Amino acid sequence: MEHINDINVFFGRALTKIMFETFIKGGCVADSLVERPIPGVSLVEPRPMTREEFERTHDPAYVVAVMSGDPTHLAWSNGKGWDEWLFASVAISNGAVRDAVLEAYRTRRHSGALSSGLHHAKFGRGDGYCTFNGLVTAALAVLDEGGKRVMILDLDAHCGGGTASLIDGVKGIEQLDISVYGYDSYPDTSNARLVMAKGSNYLEVIERELATIVDPTTIDVVIFNAGMDPHEDAAGVTGITTDVIAERERTVFAWAWTHQIPVAFTLAGGYISDSSAGMDELVDLHRLTIATAAAVN
């Protein structure tokens, strides 16, 4: 990877009227990049993910339910509800993840997607405000193009149990999941490892676990689920401050640079409801990921 400092960030406006914070904050981060540009960062419109792509990862009956709204128990299983624009909105959001991951894989340069609501979604239903698991679908797209090893690095506050269940036994996709809350926890599998951290040892655990990854130079691309919800003001835990999050991002991208691995990041968690953070603070936290990626691209 060369120090070019150009980075494409994929984002498409959600159409749904359902008040997903994950949709709202993506738009706020995109607006901030227009109003307060980060040098070298460009916003790019993604291609919506197709029904056929979703059906590679999810039960076709569930995909149809999200498209049609019927049966209700499936269509509403994301925890927020359903409207006629939901499928189109998650198709854009998940398509942004797929495009960012393929961009990183093809160009060997970092990229990103202003997408959230991914890692809890299971094979036959949504969960935890996640409708479809674009992390897994994007990883499969890399394997389709000849990639041999995709690493999902999940640093959202909550566990990525949906991802772990979907990649169980899938050769070429693995997950390192470092969480501070036990929601959606799971036992380790052959290709998904969950490690719990606290505010007092958060950076230490991340550094230690990155160092344990075997043969990192063979990783084709890292999908970085860069949640801000570990932050103490964003529904996280005491001790994980803005400085800690900034150091986390530097640690991840420095590790990737050392091993010459391109990174495709997503926004993941980070909330203003039930927290002391306002949207401006949350946006600035997510901008840390983007700025760090651009600085070392």
C-alpha cells in the first residue's frame, strides 16, 4: 500500500421512515464529510445489494419477508419494524459494505462504508436492530473474486453472534471479536473467537489479540466493524474515552500497515439514545476511523 491518502467511502441515503439510528447517523457522518472534508476522502454512491446476494447469506423466506412485510414476525425481527422502503434501504446500506470491501481487496488500499446494523443478523431473522449481515455477504464476494482469507475484526461493544453463526464452517472467513458487553455472545468456533474486555484493559486486550493472529500477511482484506459504542459517552463502559478510541484506531491501522493488509471499515454501533453523547460527538467519533484510514492509506 502506498501513502496516497485517497480513500473512497461508500454511502447511499436510506429511504425508510423507520427511525434507525444506524441509518440516521450514517447520513450525519456523510454530511460532515461535505461540510468538513477530510483531505483525500471521497464519498461514493454504492450499488444496492441484490436479493440473490442476500439469499447467499440468509434464508430466502426471510429475505422475501423483509421485501414484502409478510410474515410480520420475520419482517419486524430486526427490532425496529418494517415499511415498504426497508428492503431498498438495507440493500443500499449493505451494498455499501460490499463495495467498500471489494474496493479494498481489488486496490490494496483502505476504504469504508457509512453503514451499521449488520453483525447481529442471523440466517433466518434479524436481531439487535440488524436486518441483514452485510459483513458476511461482502466476505463471500471477496472469495468469489479469488480471495483466500478474509478477517472480520469486530470492535463493536456487543458480540457479533450473528456473524459467528453465519461463517461457522465457511473456509476462508474468520472473525476476531473483542466486546465489552455480552449481548449476542457465543462459544468460540474454529473460525470465530470472542474475547471480552473492560474499560481498564481495552487497548491492552486489542493489542494482545491482534498479536495472536496467525500468519497475518496471508489475509486478503480486513473488514473492520468499527463500533463507537464502547465509548463511555455512547452507551459504552467507563474508561473508554475519546483518546482511547483514537488510540484503538491507530493500533488497528498500524497493525494492518505492518502486515500490508487493506482495511474496509464500517461504522457499526454508537448511539445517542440512552447515552450522554449528542449526534455531533458521535459523528466526530466515527470521523476518527475515517481520518486514521486516510492518514495511513
